[in-house]
Amino acid sequence: MELQIILGILGAASVASAFVYALKGLLDQIPDLIRSWRRVLDEARRSHPAPSPEPEEPRSSPGSPDGQ
């Protein structure tokens, strides 16, 4: 019975250790992922420039000589 308890503790510790190791590897990749995403967004913005606003034509008011 004692051997099963010891093996259970060692097995749980191994699973926890593998989980922490995998989680650390994932978290180490997040800064690179964010930098890559920002580069993608920057390139998308550069390739599709915002349209420049068109100059509006001056409108004549009803009381002006041009508005008649």
C-alpha cells in the first residue's frame, strides 16, 4: 500500500512538472507572438493607406448672388 502512495505522489509530481514546463514554454512565446502580430498590422496599414478626404466644393448660400 505504501508503494502505491509513493508511486501516486511521484506520478502527480511528474504530471505537474510537465504541465509547468509546457506552460513556461507557451508563455515564453507570447512576446514574440505579439511582436509578429504588430508587424502584420503595420504592414496591413501600409499596404492600404487611408483615403485622403476630398476637398469640398464651396456651397453658395440662398441669399448670396451665386445662389439664385
